Amino acid sequence: MDVMELGRVFHWGPLIALSIIFSISTSSIVCDMMWWPLTTTGGIIHFIIYIMWMYLTLYHFLGGMYTGPGHVPYDWMPENEGDVQYLQYCEICETYKAPRSHHCRKCDRCVMKMDHHCPWINNCCGHRNHRSFTLFLFFAPCGCIHSLVILVSSLYRAVNAHYYIYYGSGDEPIVVLGLIPFLACIFATGLAIGVILAVGGLCVVQLKSILKNETGIESWIIEKAEYRQQADDEPDFVYPYDLGKWDNFKQVFTWKGTPVSNGLVWDVREGCNQYTLTMEQIAQKKEKKDRAIQYTIIEQYSGSWFPISRGFKVCCCPPCTDEARIAVKKGDEVLVTRWKKHWLYGELIHPKKAVAPPPTGRDRKRGWFPRKCAVELVNNGCTFPNLSKKED
């Protein structure tokens, strides 16, 4: 493991996640020591169960972070060189993308069976760490439910401490919290509720994906494939990796703890092959390129996520995505492939210069920019406002 991997935890996502775990667990343990002291057998068992939740949460959190999703080797090629016609080529990694892999601009690598880039583990969720990531999403809410029981019960005891002292039987555990510990417990209670709802919801989403053996990216590809069938009267698209719920589950969760595939070659259902999905992706990208429209920039945009100078509506109606914003200046030309009411997504067209080297994959600049900054370029070279352009 290199220095970069060791330093992966020093990022706002993991630091916030670990701070939340620390806040909830510390407050819960302090309250647990007062209400269920370790002087009793029940208290010891209860404490061990709680520590187990905390250990499993941290173990799978760090496992998802440091195991990583797995990356396509830079020099990867299919066994049959003729099959490259069914594959996409990554201009940044300068290699072919294996089936189910996608390039992550944050990791700067082609990721095996990429689901998404998760800021909380500062890594992608993909082939090799899908199991660890899902188990983290499962054990974190379980531990928080346990914490919630401890914290709510302890807060109730603390508020009514005087009653138990003066009117109790003397056998009740007394929970005494000062102002700061009391506020810390209330804060930890709110965090625990938030984790149960947010992380628990993500766990349900991931389990559904595993049972269908598809990633978030592949769900979008399937949706577009079904739309293409309806629009073009093409044969029904069959998703090749759906082997049945139980077999799909066993692709990720195995007794050895490692997934079934090597991340490059996959089990597919009858009637499909290794390149069924990639061929559909290539067809979709061709359609996307065919419908692209060239725009000319008439106002400069710095790439800011909140361009207040472009109007209140532009700032308040951004694209619901973490995709990049692209800086443009007057006179630039952009090939636009996606449209929103106040934003456009496209790729900056490099000017053709005889002395300049051809642009590489890393030179490509793609992202969102305000619609107000551009006008559509028509065939005769004229431009006109694009406010009437239909949205995606």
C-alpha cells in the first residue's frame, strides 16, 4: 500500500464519517457505563454487543476504502484482439475499457464494475469493495439503532434523575449528565437518527442493485436502452448479467469474502455474450454524438458552481449532479450533448492549429455551463438565442 493510499483517510468525507461514528459511539459508551455497568453479566454482554457493531462498522468502512474497487490494467486487452471492436477506448488511461468498467474522473482510472464514487470512503464503490461497502451501510444503521436505544433511555433517566434518587427503590441505575454531556448526547441522538435514515436508505438501494446484479450506471444504460427500443422499434434489450436474485447475490457475497469475477470477464445469462452491454453503450454514444449541437460562447464563465452574475435562477437551478463545470470565454465553441432549462453540458472544441499537437484525452474539457453564455450555431454560421431549446 503506497503513501497515497495510506493518506486516503485524510479527506473531508472519511474525516466527517469517522467523526460521526466517534461522536455517537463515545456518547453511547459513556451512558452505557452508567446505566448498564460492567459489574453485571448483563452489562458485559450488552457492552460486547455494542462494541461488535462499532467494530464491524469501522472494519467494513476501512475495508471499502482501502480494498478499493479494482482498476482495469493500463495494458489490458481482450484475449481475442478482434473483440476490441466491441469495446470503448479510454483516451485518458489510453487503454480499452473492460466490460462493466467506467472511467472515474476523481480516481483518474478506469474502475471495474463502477457503481459510483463515494466521498465518504474517498474511493469508488465497485467490483472488489462492493461487499465491504454494502456491509458498512448495513452495520452502521444497526449500531445507530442500538445507540439510539441507549441515548434516549439515558436522556430520560438523566432528566428524571432527582425523582429516582428521592423516590426510587435504590436499585435503579442513576444516569447523571452535566450540561455539556447532556447536549453532546442530544447531538449524538440527532446524528444517530440521521444515519439510520440516510445510510439505511442507501443500504436498501445497494441491496436492490446487488439482487439485480447491476450498478447505478448500468441502471441508467438500461433505461436508455428501453427508450431506444420504443423510439426505434429495435429488438428488446436483454441485460446480460441478471442471473437470478440468488445467483446475483452470490456474485458479491461469497464465503471467501472475494467476488466471483476477476473484474474483466463476467458470467452472463443465456443468449448474451461478454459484449452485449458494451455494444449497447457504443450505440447510445453514437446517437448522443449524432444529436450534439454546436454552440458559440458569447459571455465568459469562470466555472464557478454559483455564478451569481448570471442570475438568481441559474444559481438556484443547477444540474442535479456532481459533474464538472467548464470555464469558457467569449468566442469559444462547445459541442453540446445535454440541455437543461438554465444549463448546458458539452465539450470545448479545440481550435485547429497546424503547429499544435493533436489533443489527448486529458486535454478534453467537458462540463456544465450557463445557457445564457451561449447561442446555437446553425449551418450557415449564424447564431441565434437558444431559450426555446427543449430540455432533456
